Amino acid sequence: MRVLTRSRSRALAAASGGRGEALAALPSGAAAAAAAAAGAEGRHSHKPVKRPWKRLRVAYEASNGEEGPGAEPLRVPAWEPPDWQRQLANIRTMRSQKDAPVDQLGAEHCYDTSVPPKVQRYQVLLSLMLSSQTKDQVTAGAMKRLRARGLTVDSVLQTDDSTLGQLIYPVGFWRSKVKFIKQTSAILQQHYDGDIPASVAELVALPGVGPKMAHLAMAVAWGSVSGIAVDTHVHRIANRLGWTKKATKSPEKTREALEEWLPRELWGEINGLLVGFGQQTCLPVHPRCQPCLNRALCPAAQGF
């Protein structure tokens, strides 16, 4: 007869899944047989053991090496175009002469430097409102005629619509721009003491002022880079170069796509750089791909 020790009985109880008490109640021979069967069952069972899930909290390391609730999560590197740095360097080389229309006739060249600062800012905003769908040469001519009459908020509000239309013609959509200029000038007189707002949100709330104008106004009038100013030139070139993760259908969508990856220190430069490039080389129709330094790097060059 085989005698089970107390320690052996406890081991068998554990192997049998808590059935030790039932085994202890059997005769010694029967208990040994049952224990052996329970052990074999445990060794050959593949049924997974269910255990409760534990929620793990992952702490991210802060920039100063300390962990805490204020620490920022680790950031996954953002998407960026594969050849953008080489493409940008080539564009800078091609634009090194600064001889495109935007370089002499852009918004930063259309205001009177001899007038008070807030009048200068107003003139910058007006030049941007006139420039929409209009060539720089035409905008500069309209601004020259307006400045000859003394271009201030008060002088514009005192000018009748017919005369104002004659002064700004032939800018694109000149009739609508007469209305927008009058409405915006009245708002500036009533709410900003003749100055212009100092934020993008307030600027785009003005009649006839879009995001591109607002970001350029912040840069030229206030010296603050608030975002990338995207017009038709920047929109077209960014898509041709593959600077957007997927094709965009509007300048505003292009701005959002560019700001996701383009380093912020380049935001202020990119508008003037690409606008001039679009005026001289990357034309809307029949772009001059042959002399372009990016012809081997541009995805769109193969299609022209």
C-alpha cells in the first residue's frame, strides 16, 4: 500500500485545480489513482488560462529628463517630400537675381513710406485686396493712382464709388473690390481707429480679405509670420513638385498641407520665392521646364 505524505497531497491538490479536499476523502489507493489522473490531465490540457487584462500606463520622458503629466508624447516624424531640400535650393538659385515682377511690385513695395505707420498698414491691406486675380503691374498702377490722391481710410470713404472704380480699374473684379474696399474702410474707421487688425482671425473677417491676404498683411504690415501665404502660383507649384502628400484642390488646402511638414522658419520666405518662380519659369501654361534646374526632380516635368 502506497502512503501519501501531506506535502505530496498538497501538490496534487494544486495540480488538480483545487480538488485536494475531494482526494483527501478517498481511500489512499483511490486517492493516488485520482491524483495521477489529475496530473496527466493538467499536463496534456491546452486550454488557455483566462487572466484579467491589466491597463498599462506609459510615461513619456520630458525634454528635461523628468516624467510628469506635462510631458509631451513622443512624436512620429511627419511626412515630407523626398527631394524638397534639393528642389528648394535650386529654386533659390534660379531666383537669386530677384528680378520677377513680385520683387519690385509686391505688397511690400506698394505703400508710401513717408506716411504714419497705421496709414502704411492700411495701404498694404488695400494693395493686397486689389491684387487678387490681378497681375502685379496692374495692382501697382492702381495703388499709384490712389496714393496720388492721398490714400487713407478717410479719403477712401469720401470718394464716391464711381471715382474709386475709375482709379482701381482694370484690376480683376474691380466692381466687387470697390464695394469691399468701402465696407472694410468703414469697419476700420469705426472699430480700429483707421488701423488694421493685428490677427489673422480679425483680418479674414473683413469684407474681401482672404487667408492669403491676411497672412501677407501680418508679415508685411505687422512683421509677424502667422502662416504660409498661398496664392495660385504657390498652389500650382507645390502640387507640381509633389510638396503635398496628396493633390490639393484649393490654395487653402495647399497651405494646410505645406504647414504640416515645411519648417516654420521657411514660412515667411516661401511665398515670394515661389510666386517669382511661377512668374518666370513654372508658368501656368507651357512652363519652361527645359532651363529649370528641377526638371529631373519634378514629378510634373515629364508631362510637359
